[in-house]
Amino acid sequence: MAAEGNAPKIFPSSHKTVVILDHSPFMAEACGQTVDFDILPKSRAAPGIIPLAPLAKSLWTCTVEAASEYARVVYDVYPPRSRDKLLKFVITDTEARSLNSWLEEEQSLSNVLQGLAVVGPPSDSDDAENCSVMHGLAMAVESLCEGSEKQLEHKASLSDPEEPVVNKGRVVCITTVKSQGHIQMLEECMQEAIVQHNKIAEAADKLPITHCELVLIHTVPVGADNNIQDQPNKEVSSLLSCEVHSVHSGRHIAAKLALLVQKHFHLTSTTITGIPMKEEQNASTSANYDVEILHSKDAHIEILKMGSTSQGYDSSGFACSKDSFGRETVILKWCTPKTNIVELQYCTGAYRITPADVNSRPSSCLTNFLLNGRAVMLEQPRKSGSKVISHMLASHGGEIFLHCLGTGRSPLEDPPSISEGSGGRVTDYRITDYGDFMKENRLMPYPAPQDGQILPEKEAIAVLERTTRYWPLVISDTIIFNMASHTDPLPTLITKAALTEDEVVECQKAIYHLVGMESRSEPLPIPAMGTRGKGPKRDEQYRQMWAELDTLLRAHASTSINHQKVLECLQEIRRPAEEAKESSRKAGKKEEVVVKEERVMTEQSTAELAWQEIQRYKAMSERERSDFERGNTNNDHFRHRQQTEVSSPPIKKLKTSLEDSQGKQQGGPPSLLAIWTSRINSKYNSRHCEFAGRLTAEGNKAELYVNLQKDGTNGTSDKPSGVKQEKRGP
């Protein structure tokens, strides 16, 4: 394994930046934006004093001021001693001149300003035809081929001297182009220069350019016609990409470079609002001011994840705003926190800051306040909800830092209990089992694998996948893992990648042991935690246990053939019990169907009888209807109704006084009286003789007095035999 110092390192494009300033005679023209130099108010001007005329800066002055501010922000946020972000200034007119190098001692704003002062403003007497920005582009490419101190140290630490070092860079060129064709010519010039210098760098002790970003800034006076359009970043070749920005001079070019420095060096803006500050004219009163600061984007990484909108608040409720130049800023409010040390939050990061307008009075006051050892707490002005203190400004060693404060639970404080569930309730997690699980899946150093051998990390992932196919988190969600003494070694062996024949037998023995427990009706060792009242019945517990065991074995059945054998063993054992339950369930369903059919037939016969009654009532005469309403049944219709009864009378049986006096018991086991009564009834029923006429009749119904309607023959009269006619008085 290679040493950590020899690991490949990529230097981004922001590591080395070359700033080219056009020093041609055209840059001596006025920028078109005037500055009122007369400080006296017009209303207080003494008579006879002629006010001073407004002044106008040159294009060169505006360019130098914007480029100096660009360098100031970079050097403040990334100090030269870190050697991470390096700037090199190049002046180009009839020739190219460099103001500094990549060395640490030359990376300072004062060194750059001294070089600009020596160069001076452009002269109208210079030969404009011989002035070209191509000289500066060629020098910029040559400078990028020179390695920085960090790059040279990294190259020296490589075990292979021939191993290339990733060398990227950026070129920012502020000039005035004539047309789109002029831009294409500059791109071709840059591309050719990179190719030529890469060939030279391979032969010499230099670094070939891996990729270069060209940023062309076309500037013209304010109010002048601008025919050059902005062009987004495009790939000219694999070595070069180019983008064009067209902007007016004056405050516009300063705002453009302030926006580009945030884009090039991963910076963002924060506006601190509500800063109490005393007025200069009246020290007894104070007003609230705002100060904008620039810092690394990492200070707002949580806010930037949410995304921003144009409604003044982002999607999470944080305040944000955008100025006329398209720069976004996050708004934080000055606050006076409580001094209780218990309420102090932990710090997750500290980032250097620099004021966006270093010369303004509010920025100067805030800077001096912080450099004197004071700290400022900043809160998020939310659209809804409570305010949250998320940042703090404080100085360390003469440098001001923006501290990010944690708004949630700290990783440094005592960790919450693993048994603390949502809402504070305690849930029965398998803490002990999880500790054993972590011990079984520990990672450890392993020698380099040989050819054809599975990588240790892949094997570890495979083991973790097998062991977590079925692993309940809560004690109440499992039965088989709570009765390890009865199920071992089945849960442990089933998670292995392969099972031997002996291990398959051990798993089958564990299944047979559970079957024996069920046949002996032994209670399962289920913990009672988390349950209220009586738990499930014993049959239900075994049903849940078999279902869980089936789930576990099915999850691992696809691992190997022997795993499938264990599942088949369980299915063969449980099949008879399932078939018995299925047959009893089907028998119960058949009985329900028979009862339902009998009930339907009874309802249908009753409905048919009622319908026949209605039809006979409609066929009655007026006299028959009146007899029917009076209850007189001595007519043909009622005799016909009696002959067409649907059901026959029930069979009579002998009633005993014991049965009449017995009260029926509702539910529960039979009493001693009920058992004795049932025995007596069965004995009387066996001795009972049925009526002879009912036995010979059809349908258990005998017709009485069959000879009543027949004419008397053989000395018989109209009276039934055996019935004497009583004499009545005259």
C-alpha cells in the first residue's frame, strides 16, 4: 500500500490565478461615471466661490480598484501562509510584465499595489497598434507552467518521478475587445500557447497544464454602446475553457469582480442586520446598521442545502436577499444572548471573514469591536417559529472568524439512551443481542488479497447482508430469538454461507425439539415486558412461533441447497397440522352452509303460504270475507287451508313433572340436576308407545272419525259407533 504522502493530489483551478490588466492607451479614457469632489453642500457655499467640477475616473483606475478588491478578498479569507490560493498580476501593453510570483513572500496586497504604483496609468503617447493583450496571455500560460511551492513539494514526494502532477489554473483578463472575431482570436492564441508551453514543460523541469479556465471581462465606459454579449463557460478544447463577461466600467465592474471572486473561490455573502451604533453627529442616539461580510460557503452549508427562493426567505424559512447585481446574501440578526454557560452551544466550524466594503464606517466599527476581544451572537430571523442562534463572530490572533454553532444535539455530549424511542417512551430494544451482533461483525486489518481472491470488504458486506435478512430490533417482535436455549444452534447456523450435512442435522434437531414442546403443551418463554393484561393463548403463541421460524428459514433458503433442506424439513413437519386445521375449517363451513340452506327453505315456505292466503282472500265473496273478519272458520276456504298445512304436527312424547319443574341453564357446564333430568328423560322416552293412528298415517298425521262423512250401513246410524244418543226432553 502506498504511503499517505504519496497519494495522488489534485490541485483545483483556484490554486493558481493569473490576473491580466490591459495597459493600452484605450484604458486611459474616462469611465463615464462622475464623482462629486466638492465636499461643501451647495446650500452653504459662500458667495463668489466657484464649486469644483465633478471628476471622472479612467477605465484603468476603475480596473485597478476592482482587481485590488478582488485580491484583498482572496488574501483576507485565504492568508498567504496557507499557500492554498495564489494570485499573480500581469500588466500587458506593448509587452507583458509580471508584478509578483508564486512565492509566499510575494503573495500580499501591499506588494501588488506597489507594483501597480510603479507601472502608473497608461499614456496616450504609447503606440496603440503594438499594444496587445496576447502578450499577457502568453505570459499567463508560461506562469501557470511554473509550479507553486506546494506543487513542487508534492512532486518531490512522489515515488515515481515520471508520475504527472495535476496542474490546473485560471486566467482573468480585463480588457476591451473589438468584436466576436477578436474573442475567437484570443481563444486560439491561448490554445496555441498552452500546446507550445506544454511541450517545453515536458523537456524542462516544469508542470504541463492539465486544464485552464479563461475568463474574459470586456469593459467599456458607462453609457457607451456595448455590442459584446455575455457567453457562458464553454469547452474550447480538452485543455481550455472560456467564458466572456461584458460590463460597463465604474461601480459595475467592481460589482462584477465581487461576484466572480465568490464564484471562483467558493465564497458566499452574509449580511448582519440590526447592529446598534451611535451617530457621529449626536452621540446620545444610536441607529441600526447593516454590514455585509464574505466568507467560505461551508459556513452556510446547512442553509445552502435548502435552496433559496425570491420571496425573501428560502424554503426552510431562513431570510435571504439579492441585490441589483444578482448577488445573494444570507441575513443574520445581531442579538444579545443570555450569559448562562449552560445554554452556550458547541462550535462546529470557524471560517475567516472579510467585509464586503472595507472602507465603510459600519464595517470599520464592527471590525474594531471584534478585534477588541468582543464576541457577537447572530440569530436566524425566521418567517415563523422561534429564533435560533446559529453563528457567532469572534477574533483569534488578530483575525476575525465566523463560528458555526450547532442547533441540534452535540456529538460531544452524552449520547441518548438506545431505549429512548419517539416521544420519550421506552421501547424494548434488543440491546444485548445488538452488542453481540457488533462484535461478530467487527472490521480488522487484512493483508492484500491474492489474485482471484474475494476482497475482504466485499466478503464483510456479504456477511452483513446475510445476518440482517431477518433481525428484529425489538424484543416483543420476536419469539425464537427470546428462547435461544431451545432454538440453538438454528439461528446461528442458518446465517452461514454454506451448511454441512452435520449442521443440517443440528438444525433439524432444533425443529424436532420445538415440535416436542408443542406436543407436551409446554409454555413458551416469552417475556411479559411491554404487554398489559393476559398475553396470547398457548396455541396462538406456538402459531406465531412457527410463522416466525418459517419467515427466518425462507429468508435464507436461497443461500444454498442445504438451507433449502432445513426449510423443507419444517414444511413437512407442519403439513399434517395445517391439513387438520384446514379440514376442520372446511367442516365448520359446511355446517354453516347447511344451516343457512334450512333457514332459507323455511323462509321460502312461509312466504309461499302467505302468498296463498292472499290469493284465497281475493277470491272470497263478500259474505266469506265478513265471516273471515269476524273469525268464523266454518267455510270451505278455511277447511281447505287446514288441509294444506305446510308442516305436520310434532311427535308427542311423555312429559314428566320433573321436566316441567326444571329450569333451563343458560351457558356454562351442565349441573347435576340437568344430568339427572337427561337420564330420566331418556328412560321415559324408551318406554313411550306412540299412538297407533299416527304410526299408520302418512306424514305422522292421522285423520280422526274416518266414517263420519259416510252413509250408515249394516244397522249403523249417522252417529259414530260407541257413541250413545242421549234423550232430550220434549
